[in-house]
Amino acid sequence: ENRRRLTIHHRRKDGSTYPVELHLQYSTLGEQPLFVAFAQDITSRWQMEQQLIRRNRELDLLNRIMLASFSNPSPNTILQIACRELTRTFDLPYVNAAIIDETGQRAEFLEEYGSQTDVVLQGRSLALEEDDNIRYLLSQSAPLRLDNAARHPRLARYHHLLAENRITTLYVFPLIAEGQNFGSLNLCLTKDSRFEDADVDLVWRMAGQVAAVIARTRLVEQHRRLGVAIEQAAESVVMTDLAGSIIYVNPAFERITGYSREEAIGQNPRILKSGKHDAAFYRHLWNTITAGKVWHGRFVNKKKTGELYTEEATITPVRSEAGEIVGYVAVKRDITHELQLEEQFHQAQKMEALGRLTGGVAHDFNNLLTAINGFAELMKLRVKPDDPLYPMLNNILKSGEKATRLVQHLLTFSRKQVTNPRVVDLNAVVQDMEKLLRRIIGEDIHLTVRLSPDVYPVYIDPTQMEQVLMNLVVNARDAMPKGGKLTIETATADLDEAYTADHLEARPGKHTVLAVSDSGSGIPDDVLPHIFEPFFTTKSGGTGLGLATVYGIVRQNGGHITVYSETGIGTTFKIYLPYAAIPQPEVSTPTARETMIPTGKETILLVEDNNDVRILAEQALQSLGYTLLVAQNGEEAVQLAAAYPGHIDLLLTDVVMPGLSGPELAEQLQASRPGLKVIFMSGYTEATVARHGILDDRVPYVQKPFSPTVIAYKIREVLDAPA
């Protein structure tokens, strides 16, 4: 009780202080009380004790951060812990944390701790490019101290908040790891806060530890995302070791190849070899990647089932941190479907080009055949049957008729033949033709007809539909010279978007299907892509227009056709025709004409720019008793009509002519001569004629080539009709 020991600070003469340990002892000298004091300078010991305290505090703080990092926290969680521990350790009024997102474009202020109640930035997300001061504060590479914070220009946006909370100093500790800045820890101090240089060092070390945790967390997340992306990628990913043994495949590889991961790992990619590439191909590939280069190319590979497929591949060497090649990774995309669509597209382009070519040729031949057949028929009318020239004229006409049919085939292929479509029951067409088809195929071919009772009506020219069926049956018959089985079927199909995505010529919706199957020789793979091309044939004496005509009719009527064939097994043609949703009025079939060519005495204005056709029509109509006004073009016809004082009963005009077109001429003349009747004629394609508004049941129209008899009947039909 008479002794006491104290630790106090003494002041030297120069004003500096130092710690001393003061020993006080109470005593008496006689009756006089005495205090005896012994003072010992303990500077060294005191410094060691303070260092130990700081070290313990540092270890305690860092250990709490380290323990938190073991649970793989999110960046938000580790920053929350850091802010909380800094507040507690240093008794700070206010601490928050900012984190820069992975794009490096925005900063988010995540956590705020301290004794102050006002929240300044928590939860705010700022674009760095929009705030120069924030960008400056978050771009530091070492701790930054901002004194007089409530007036500092870098903190101008927050002066009032800092002043209200008596914040005098702001410390910004950047979160840097592996050379990347992830954000900052921001400590606010008041004038009462004690924060020494040693504390700055401690928080700086802590910031490095927090940054390392964030970097590791983001790296783990990136790896997780990469793993998910690879596992869910549509492309096949294969990794091998240096020897080429597979060490990883993703689910897409399993789905595409049919090999499971367990079956593939440990194997060499040679399990996919198709035999379509020679040794030099694989040698070049191997030499490329072992030299450290990236290889790009295409493989034709073989699935587990034996099915061949094509894939586009990029094979890249994988290097260690030391730069050594430790394996290879291949990213491969199955392009089989794309190549099939590309082939369909090129085939469609080729067929379209052939269609335009044949359509143009057919138009020119129409004019020639009109003259040839027409003059031959006129000569025949003037020659007696016992004349030696009579059989020759018959032969000319027969050849002309064959040529006319050939031109019609060309127009049909080009999908530009003028047709007479109507709503048709496909089952009725097949039933009407069944007897004829049985006679055509002969007794050594067994015909089976299976008709679905629920087929949809289709909108097509019945004659064209008969031609399609006839051509397919004849084609099947020729494929079975020793007999076999022929099956004709009808069915319905509802084509969806998935189907039409794989078949470029198909349209979604309800369809009626006509299938013709044979057990013949089949079509070789090298022939199959060409079977619909005009004049392509493998038959001796064939015209090469049978299947081309089928293709043209189907496409002209909005349908599409598929072929499946195996050599030695047979072939199936399937024709899809769209459902006729709106019934169309049926068109009556013309009755047989009498043998006598009708005549007349009316006045006809003939307008034709083709010289041969004009002369033929002029001679034919004059021989039938008509009075003719003849013009080479629309402008000349207008002048003739204006100068002619008499009545003109009929305008017979070509549709497409230089200058004034046939419809324009008709409109102009009918304005000045009300009641003038009109017949249009053309050898152009359906599309061209349609553009001029001629393809209408109410508009009299004659398709070239025509005979004098045909035009004679058409003229009388129009002239004798009521006005």
C-alpha cells in the first residue's frame, strides 16, 4: 500500500516527450512523511510494447479477413467484412468500399459502416466516364490522403455531406492485385480520429489481401462461366494431351458424334475418321499444331452410327505459363445442315436461271412456230388431198405440233405457262387415271393405289396434275424394265417452321401429298442433283423434259417436291401441294369444235410487231372473209383507226410491243370507239402477260403458237358474244 508504479510521459527541455516508469514509495523520517520517487526511462521497452500491440491488432485484423476468404465469399461479402472490421479496429466514423465492375466501365459503392447515420453513396452505381473525380480517386496505385475533405475540389459533389458529418480527412486505399485495380477502401476521419502512419501501412496491407480475394473470386467465377459456356455450347469442344489422347469432351460432342464422354476419353480423335481424307491431310494438320500454329479447316467425320457429317474445326495449341505446348483444344461446328441448305439454295438458283433461259427461248420459238404451223395449215386448206404436197404438209404440221408441245414443256418447266387452275380433288385425279396408268405400265408391274380419304383440295390445272402423275409413272416404269412394284399414295401433311427451315422451297401450312414409289434400280448419287434439269437424261432416246416438267408444274403451283432413292432398292417422289383455302370457280372445258372453220365479214384491226406472225394472221383472216387494217405497232394502229371512216368491230393485238402496249392501245381505242371488242395474243410467259392485266377470265386471250383454226374460232366467239 505504501508503493505504487506508474507509466507516464516526461517532457524534455526541447519539448519532446518520452515514457518513464515512475516508482513511488511512502515513508517517514521521524515524524516527517516522505515520498521517494524513482524514474526510469523505458523508451525502448515502450516502443517494443506498442509495436507488439500494433502487430497483434494487425494480425487480428488480417486473420479475420483471411478467415472470411476461406469460404469463397463474393466480392460484396468480403468488402462488407473489411469495412466492418476497419470501423471496429480504428473506431472510425465512416468507412465504405467501391468496386469496379468486370467491364471496367462502372463503379458501385457497396458497403458503408460507421457511427454516422447519413449514407452518402451506398448502393449507387456510377459510370466512370461520367465523373472525372470518381475516376481519379479509383485510378490510384497507392494510398491517397485528402485533407480538408469538406473543401477538397475532388470531393465537390459531397462537400455538404462531409461538412455535416465533420469529416476532415479522406483516405483512399486502392484494391490492387496482379496489376489490376478492383476498386478502393475509403476511410473517413474526423479531427478526433487517431490514424498514424503505421495504421496506413496496416490498412494498405489489408487492402492488398482484400484485392487478392476479389481477384481470386472473379477468376473462379470466370472459370465457372467458361466451364458453363463450354458445357452448354452448341459447338463440339475436344481437348487432348500432347500425344493426342482425348482428355475432355463437352456434351455437344456427345450429341453430335454419338460417343459418350466415358467412351471418348482416352481415345484418339481417329475414332471419328471417315476415310474421306488422305494421310497427307492429317499430316499437314499435325505438323501445323505441333509447330505451335492454329489449324483451320473442315473434316468429313463419321459418327458412332456410321453416319458421315461435315464439321468446321479450329484446333489450337494449349500452352503452359512457361509457354510450352501441353495439349490441344479443338472447337468444331457441325455444318452438315448448312451445306445441305447451301446446296438447296444453289440448286434453286440454277433451276431459276434455267427457267429464265428456257422461258425466253420458248417465247422466240412461239413466234416461229406460229408462222410455220399457220402457213402450213393455210397451204393445206388450199391443196387437195390427192395432191403430192398434201402428205408433206401433214408431216410439217405433225412436226410443228411436236415442236409446240416441246415449247409447252419448256414453259411448264420455267413455271411460266399460261394455265387454267381450279380447285381439284387429288384423289379424283388419281382414280380417273388409274385404268390408263395400268395400261401404260404393263402387266409385269404391280400397281398399288392407296388414297387417304381426308386429303385437302388443291388449286391446280387438272391437266397439269394429270401430266405430273403420268410423267412420274412413266419414269417409274422405265426404272423397272423387268417388272416390280409401283405404289401411288395420297396423304396430308402440316408443314411447320422446322420443316421449312430444312427445305428452302417449302412453305408452312397444310398440304396434300402425292407419293409415287417404285422398286426399280434407284438413282445414283451423282445423277440425283441433276434429275430436274431440262434436257438431262440417262435414257436412250429420252428428251430430258419429263421430270423437268414435273418440277416446273409443282413449283408453279406453290408446292415442292422431294426425292428419296437408294441404288438397287427404288425411288420415292413426294409432291406437296398447298391446301386450297378459298375455293375457286370451275372453268368449263371447251366442247369439240366443228370441222368447218367459221368465217366472217367484220372489220378487224390487226396489230402485231412480229413480221411472220403478222403476215400469217393477215392471210388467214383475209381468206376467212374479214376486212383487215394491219399495223406493226400501237402508234401505227392509233393512226390507222383515226384515219379509217368506217366501223371497226374487233382489235386483235399482241400484248407486249415496243412503245404502246396492247392493253394501252385497247384502252385508247375503246375510248374513241365505244363497243370495240378486243382479243389479246402473246407468246410471252404468264408472268409477263399477268403484269399487263390479261390473265383474267373476262379478257379474251390467245396463247402463241396458235393455228388459223384456233384464232378463227376465238374471233367468232368474241364477235358473236353479246356486247
